[in-house]
Amino acid sequence: MNGTILVGTAGQGILRSVDNGTSWHRLGLKEAIEFDGVVRSLAVDPSDPSRVLAGADAGLCISLNGGAHFKRVDSPLNNQTVWAIAFDPSNPQIVFAGSGAPSRARMYRSVDGGQSWEQLGIELPEFCQGVNRPRILTICVNPVRSGEVWFGVEEGGAWRSQDNGNSWVRVDKPESAISNSDIHAIAVLPPVDGHPQRNLVLTVNTVYTSNDDGQSWVGKASKERFDGMYYTRTVQVVDADGKELLLAIGDGTPGTRTRIYRSDDRGETWTPALLHTAPNSTVWAFGGHASDPSLLFAGTKYGHLLRSTDGGKTWFKEWRDFSEITAVAWTPFVAPVKAHPQSIN
């Protein structure tokens, strides 16, 4: 495997490996992201594997060499904690980013691949009941319908735009089946083989699906489907057709029991993946790249990094532990990492 594994953490910035996980190196001194900083999100440009965006406590940062070095983009996101980043797969020059606790939850857009940013005109509450200050945990751009963007807030609802973020409509309304405003993940599966587009919205305790472009939703409580575990954390679309999905779920946050479930039928049914080592806490984040759908990574709240080489069917724990893992990414670009003396392993 030639490429770079990037692990975003709360407390150790970003760690990178360019030798298939044998050794790990933290960012060095004088980087835009502190080597002991907080990083909440990572995204690889789908059109250029050397370009990586990172959402940190310093704001929005960019790497042009696969994560070897980062510089902060001077923008309205300066010193905002960036929890989610998403490229438009149809036009990677369009990128969305969402901020949150301890910053104010806001949405931002770039139309030049992340070089400059503007704040979008949507107002979200400064405080909420469950987590005090909301955070935008998920952003999803429709892979086949450019201009359709979704984002979800913990806590603050699921929102949809059909004009590239110029205007937004809230999906979780009182008359909607989605009655919980604690949104953890959103996915849009393209139409394929006679099946219509399918939308998935994951609240903290339920997976909702829609087959009619979001006009109606069907939800199934997670604790009734996934061995009594309710904490529905995140979803990963494995293949371009959206047939294969992964779901991370646990018994709480940080949790003591967790599983990864896999679906081969667009989320109709789920089977547990084989975890060769019991994770120490809830699986928090997935990472992968379209160039190799079989290679996937998953990170837990308390720092276990898991790897799958068969599209998520089986998982093995990496040799080292991390601090709290918040984001994981892999790029087929081999970053020119030069180990800082304090970063080795």
C-alpha cells in the first residue's frame, strides 16, 4: 500500500504514516496546526490526492503535499473549530465546512477548492439542550446532483439546500418522521439498478431512510436492531454505487461496547463485521479513498485505530494507540514526511 494515513486527534494534532502504519509522526513545530492541537475533520480533494483540508481549533488549514505540512487559510474560519468538511464530488472546487463548539455553529463555502471562504446566511442557535454549544457534525453533497447539499447539527437538526448553499430548508420538522434534532451523519446514495436515490439521516439513536427524495422518512430505532446499542455515530459509503455501507454504533459516548455493521443492500439489512480486537470505546470516525474501496480505517473515541482490507468485512487493530481520534483519512499520495525529533512513533 503506497499512500499516507492521517489521523486527526484531540490533543496530538495530526499524526501521519507513510510506511503502512509501521511508524507515525506528529506535525512538527511552526505548523499552522499545533502538534498538540485539536483537529476535528479531514478531507482529501477527490480531484487531487495531494491536497488535504483539515479543520482544527486554529481554523481551516490546507496541505498541498499529502499532509506533510499545513498552512492556515486566512478566512472567516480563523480560530473557529471546524467539525466537518465536504467536497462536491462533481465539482471539487466547491467545498463546504461547518464549525461548532466551542465556536458558534456556522456553515461556510469555498468555490476555489478551499483557498477562500464565505460564511453562508443560515442562523443556528448559540446554545442547545444536549451538548450546550451545537456543532455541525456532518456535511454531505449529493454525488450525482451537484448543488444539493445536506448538513446535520448536534443538536440543531438536518438541513438541505438545492442551490449550493444559498438557501436552506430544515428537514426535521414537527410534522416529519425525523423528530430528533441530534443529527450525527447524513448520506445520499445515488440511483442504481432500478433503485431510486436513497437518503439516510442518522440521529443519535435512529437510522432514517427516504426513497422519495426526502418527502417521507422511515426510521428504525438502533437499540432494537443493533444488539441493544443505541448510540448511532457515523456512516461510510464504501462503493460509488452506494450499495455497500458501514455503520458505527456503540452503547454511549465514549462508550464501552461498539460494533461496525455492514450492509450490502443500501441499508435495508445490516450484519456485524468481524472485529479481531474488541475496541476500547465507540467507533467515532471512518476514513477511506475512492481509489481503493477495499482499504478502510476506523478510529475510536479512546484512540484505537482499526484497519480493513476487504471493504469493511473484517477489521484489525493497528499496533499503536492514539489520543482521542476525531477524524481519519487515507490518500494514495505519499507525503514527503520528515520526522520531527519529537514526533517519532
